[in-house]
Amino acid sequence: MDLLVVTAATVNGTTTNNIAITVQVDGAPASLDLNSVELPAAPRPLPITVTLTPPGADLFPVTGSFQYFGRGNLVPVDEGGRPPNFRPVRAAVLEDGSAVMSLIGYASRVRDVTAQCLGILRNGSDRRFSETLTTETGVLDAVTHVRTISDPLIQGGALSFDAATSIDPRASMLILEVAAQPAPKLLGVTFPRSLIPGITRGQVIAPPPVLLFFHSTAGQNFPDFYSGSYPFSWDFIHFGLLKYLFHLPNQEPLQFWGGKGMPYQMRVANAEAIYVLPLNQPFSEVGVMIDATSTQQILEEVTAFLCRKNSVFIEPGLGRVALGGFSSGNLLVTRFLQKNAGTPFSDNVLKEVYNFDIPASQMSPWAQAAGSWLKSGASSDKMLRVYTQQDHPIEFQQFVGAPTPAPPFVVLDSTSRRTVACIPAPTWFPLAGGQMQSQFDFQVVHQLIAETCLTDAMRRSGFVKPP
């Protein structure tokens, strides 16, 4: 008699008895004795379905379907034959030919809803046909129409951009649903394919780096750009996720802003990291991710899920983490740093903070929170990068240790771990004048800073640069 032992585990591989396990064998419920199921001698193949049901709403239920061919050969048949929520079975075949098999399933806080979201983009009844779609396939194709910011970005007192070349992110995209109340319900995730390679069983990978990004608050754009139900509506998926992941098709940002293309900016910088973009909910915004403990748990869930998708079942944990904010998203960064001061995540895991054009009136509290964070915990390799179109001489001097010159400027401190850049709107006019209403067009420049300057921050980041 063959025996199947099913175990439920959480994100870090810790087994738990709090998750209900049910098994169906050949379509009929099977009785479990200490999570063990005796399998009948026929038929072969034998259909088996395993379901894990968590007790609360903070984890998703998991179901896996398998075919058993005998002698320990249990083969998954769902999700392309490689269900990421179950570790490959481990089997021992006894002398009499019977087998004892161990199957571990993972109850996760995230699940893949990419296909569902792309379907809403293609077919949603609330689709805005006046909008240029970023993508309907979810594939991060190479682009050849985007100019990128030079290094250094200010040359001879002028803003400098390189010519457009082919940019292939060499990355994949997923949209993950999160078991979180009230938000964020969805995460846009991209990851360089070389960062989590498929490996043989038993090997481990280094903890992957992560860039967590808080985009501008949804409440300020509600309901003009965030109509429909949260999170599964055209507006939320398009404006809240895809416009940050992609460049607009055939639209050079200096000529027409609209897509932030964050994975593309990272690729130009030759810096690899998992990119995680929470989908803000109006007024609740990033929800539970304003808390460091919840943020760390969700990021660990994301990295573990990506590993399982690539047949890596030894959870690597988190590597170096950066937190970026754009526009009013920097207010969320301020709250995060204030609320979580002194926590292990904020002090020792979060290593880089990026500011892309914070509202001028909010720079002082952000600078105070960021300054305290820089001095906390394992501070020797912490980094700070700030890009604004308005000058903040007091705060900038605080970060780089010396007075800054008249704009435009990019100034680094003596360690090169801190950057302050002031690039006023008139500096952009020679390059982006075709879309600017005047040389003082705040909004165009505001968007362009986020669409271009991540490249500079990532060039200077502490993330490992691939050869």
C-alpha cells in the first residue's frame, strides 16, 4: 500500500498544523490519519487533489492536482505541470515496491492574477478608449524609442540625455493579489530572469534585492483617474500599475510623458532587483504596507513565490531593499520611516531611499525622517537619492554636508552614498519643449523626473551589477 503524507507550510518553510488539509483520491474524499493517506492499488494513473485551507483571511487557500503512476511517481498536472505552491514530492520506494511520499504545500499571502488583470485591460467594460494602452500582453518587450538620462545627468550646466537604443529589460512581469485589508490588494512585480534562475534541487540562491516603490497617492486622483471598483477595474490596473511598469508604445518620454517604464530604467542602469509596486487604494493607499513588519512579510512572500515559480523551494529571504517614492508617494515614505523607526526592517534591511520630486511643502518632514533613518541601525552602507525641480538648500546641505550651488546641480556627499539633484523646469525645456506649455511647466517636468531619474539612482545603488 502506497502512502502519501501531506504537510502544510508557510512562506519560510515552517510547517504548521493550523491549516486544514483535505485530499481527494479518484474524485472521492480520502480519510487522513496524521496527514497520511493510503492510496489504492488502482487505477493508474490515479487522480489526486490536495487542498490547503487556512483558518483566516490572511492566507489564500491552495489546491493542487496530481496524477499518481505508482512507485513514488506523483506528477502535478495543473499550472503548466509546475504548481508553485507545492514542493516536488519526495519518495522512498520500499523493497516490496510500495512507496512512501512526502508532499509539502505552501499556503501563501499572494497569488498570481496576471491573466485576470490583462483580460480586464483587453475587455473591461470600463476601458477608456482615449488612453494609449501600455500593454495588453504583460510582456516586457524591448523598446527602441526611449532616450535615457546620461551619466552625469548635468553636463556643462545642461541636462544631458543619451540617444535612444534598444532596451531589453530581460525581465518578467506578474500581477499578484495580496491577502490584505484594506490594501494593497494587488502588486505589480517585475523580476530579471537571471536573478532567480532555475536550479537543481537542494541548491540555494542569494537573497534577492528588492525595490519597493510607492507611487503618487490614488486619493488625489479619485475619481478622475481611479473610477470603477478597487482593485479589479480598468482604471486601477492601467493607471495604478501598468503605467509605472511600461513606457507608452512609440512615445518618447521627452516628447510625450505617460509611462514610467521602471524595469527599463533599471536595465539601463545595469542594476538587478525585484521591483514591487503596490496598487494604492484611494485614501487607504498602501494599507498594511505602511507597517514594516507587514511589508517584510509581503516582500518575503513575493520572493518565495517567484522562487517557487522557478523551481526553487528553499526560501532565500530578503536581500538589500530600497524604498522609492514619487510625488505624494513620498508622503507615504515619510510616514513609513516615522512609524517604523527602530524596527529591524527599517534599521537593518532597508538600505536605500529614493525621492522623486516630493511636493515642496513636504520636504522638511521627509528630510527629518530620512535623516533619522540614515543614522539608525546598520548605517554604514545606507544610501539616499533625491531628485527635485525645486531647490531645498537647507535640507540638501543636511544630506551632503556642504552648501549646494545654484540649480541645476547634482551633488554627491564625500562617500557618494547620498545624491541631491535639483533640475528646475527651465532645464528641461531645451529637450522637452515640444510638450511643455512654457519653460515653467511644472506637471510635465514632475512626471519626467520619475520617468527618467530612477536610472541615475539605480546606477549609484548598492545593488549588485551583473557582468
